[in-house]
Amino acid sequence: MAAAKDPVRIAISVGVYVMLYVAAQFVLFFVLGIAGQVASVILTVMLSAVFANWLALRIYENRPLTAVGLWWNHASRNNLAFGLLGGIGSACLVLAPPLLAGAAHLVRAPQAPAGGTLAFVTVMLAGGAVGEELLFRGYGFQVLLGSFGPYATIIPVGIIFALLHGGNPNATWFGLANTAGFGILFGYAFLRTRDLWLPIGIHFGWNLTLPLFGVQLSGLRMEITGHEMVWTAGKLW
């Protein structure tokens, strides 16, 4: 996004972007409510973020949605692949050592997951990663980044990203701190590549791997493998 130095112009453009998202979310929440609680929330976030970015780009930049960092080329494919590997690898590095050391173990869940659960959760988590990265690293973030620089943008937005996960069931301060750290990492990933595919890949890879181990994701437990990870030394987050 083009850098703006006028604080009023910055506040208006970012404020309009946020209001577009909130307005779309308000409408879509009722329209998509029939899709089920989890699906409706994720679809609402994703479609609202797409709408807010698309319209803000049209209003202020006269550019297409892909200009926010969604162009598709050889570099973006590599960034997505590296992001997926990084997210999956990070989750495995965190969870595998406690299992190997006996500080945690896998137990069978009380109920087996329904057929198609893995595919459904995978699609929903992919949509959630795209929606959240568009919202938090999209137009508004990029305007602030171009105007105030990385330190004044990436860290505060990462903290806001975490705080907005505070309403999730079973959320803890440790989990929110972890989410803030990842929010900062996602911002840095965008800064390095100037596209959204690397942060989307990291975000999706991490979010998918935790439920595969039977671990809560942002305070939510998704039963997709029929097993849960039980911590002998107490819950990690």
C-alpha cells in the first residue's frame, strides 16, 4: 500500500476498513447462521475479510484484491509451501519432545470422530487461516506498515490479534501469549515476502497440526483423530 503521512488520512482509511469488516460480519453472521456454529463463524470471518479488503482497495487504491498480497506465481507457491512446512514443523517440535519424554501421552477420545471430520476441519482451518491473515495482515495492516514502519505496526497488531482470541472457550493467558507471538511472526513473515502466502501457510500448518495431536487450538478442542494428548505435567495451553 502507498505510504500516507497524514494521520487523519491514515485513521480514516484504516477506520473505514475496520467498519467495512464489521458491517459485512454483522450481515453474514445472520445469513450464514444456518451453516452451523463453527462453519458460520469461519465463513463469516473469511468472507467479511475478503469484502473489506476488496472494497478498501477499490476505494483508496483502485487496485484488485490480489494487490493485498494474494497474487499467485512461483514465489508465492514457494512461500506457501515453506509456510506449511514451517507451521507443521514448529508444532511437531513443540509437541513431540513431551511425548517422547513421557511428559504427555495420547489417549483414546471418549467418542470417535464422525466420518468426514478430518476433511471438514481441514477446509475450515484453511478458510480460517486465509480469513484471519486477510483481516490482520491485509489492507489496514499494510497501510499502517507503510506509514509507521514495522515495529510500530507488527507488534501492536500481533497483540490485538491475540486479545481478540481471548473470548474463545478455555482461553488462558499462556495461550494468548503464544497467540501474540505467532501474530508477530505472521506480521514479520509478510514483511519478509510482501505477500500473504507465507503467513497463511504458517498459520494453517500450525492450526492443523495441533488438532492432529489432540491438542486444544486457541482454547478449542477439535476431535479429528479419535485421540487426545494428555499432559502428565499439566496442560501446556
